[in-house]
Amino acid sequence: MASTEEHSIVDEHTTQPVRTLIELRQRDDGTWVASQMDVDVEGTGETGALAAMDYCRWMAAGEYFDE
């Protein structure tokens, strides 16, 4: 179950009428990378879904914006 903080992050981001595309690529070793054009953040994982989740966690945490 999501925490109150996670709910507030979701609420904040779902009220913005924006569409985006996350690109998923499978590496030669079988792992996956999630990224977006013109964004210097990548998520990684054993599956495409886990890579996308990792990418979204980085973005939701604001790590990209602090650099």
C-alpha cells in the first residue's frame, strides 16, 4: 500500500495534463534500460517494467532536478 507521501507525489503529477514517452531498451546482457529523450536520467532493471519503475522513482524523487 502506498504511503501518504507517495499518494501526494502521485496526486501532484496526475493533475498535470502532460503526456510523455518512456523508451525501454533491452541490453545484450538481458537487463533493461528506461529513458526519455533529452533527459539525463536512466532507470535499470531485470525487466522492462522494473526499469520503468526505477526511472519513475528517480524522477519522482527529484534527483534529476537537483543536478
